Amino acid sequence: MKWFEIESRLREGGFRLFTAREFRQVTGFGDVAAKFLLIRYTRRGLLCRLKRGLYAVKTRMPSKWGIANRLYAPSYISLASALSYYGFIPESVYAVTSITTKSTREFEADGTTCIYRTIKRGAFGWYKGAEINGETVLLAEKEKALADYLYFVFLKKETPNSRLSLRGADARLLEARLKDFGNKKLLDWYRHDFKIADRRLER
């Protein structure tokens, strides 16, 4: 099977990112032949190896957010990346920041730094499949992105952003997402000690 046939099958299957197992399923090759072809096409620059066992077609690279979702799962985009997307902070963010229930990790993939921070399962959720530039990515909802960020600021694992604004956030939803962490000290800190220049919320 030639490259254009393989690429066509991957495209028809909707694969921008795929594992070695998915490659075998799409092409019908056995383990040895599939491994040989993955190495061959990666060396030829037709495939990009993002990490062991995860590949993308060079001519149809997914976004860095799409890569981050698959690189370390389960995870969703949150923290600084999501805050910038929603306009809660004014600056662009170059590393991709995500939340996971797995161990805290950091990866380099296709020139992008992907950072993953850990929260407990009870607080993991409230994200959505967002359509961004024709690609669906898992992204924290507005108040969840803020709650994740505030949680790590409270733990002193995130640096407070002096230009953070809460404009456009729903106060009740934000407090509900903070309650998901099951930490009364976090809520007390948010209600009484957390200070930023612009704390306007919708109620």
C-alpha cells in the first residue's frame, strides 16, 4: 500500500491524530509491518511522532490544543490557556495548560510545551467539546477555568495574574465550581482574602 492510499484512509477515518493501534486498524497491517511503516514515514517527514505511539499526518496537523487533549488523557484545556481564550487575562499564552486526574506532567510536542496539573476526580469535569477553527477540543467552561486557576493560586502553585478580570463570569457558578474541590479554606480565601483590581461578576 502506497503513502497516498494510507493518507486517504486516515483522512476518511477522520484521523488527524492516531495511535499505532489505530494505524493498524485503518490500514489492516500487522504489528511488524505497521511499525516499519510508521518509522519509515516519520523519517520521510510525512508523519510527525508526538510521543511514543502517537502520530499525526504532517500535512493535516491538529492544533496545539487538539494535540494536548490526546497527548495525556483524560485532560481538558484550562488555566492560563482557557483564561486567555475567554478574555479573563489579556495576554496570549504560548504553552498549553490543561487539567488532568493523572500525575502532573510536562511534555514537548511539535514545538509546543504542554503542561498538565492534577486535581482530584470529584473536581474533574465541567468542560465541553468546543468547535475552534473547524476542530473540536475539550475546553473548560468559563467558570471552571477560573475555579481551576484560583485553586492553584490558593495552593501557591500558580502566580497570581495582576491583570485578571472576572468580567463575564457568573458569580454563583464560579462559587459552585470552587465548592467542587471540597476545601472550605479555599472558599473562605476566595470570599475574603482574594484581591484583584477588577472583580466584577454577573449575579
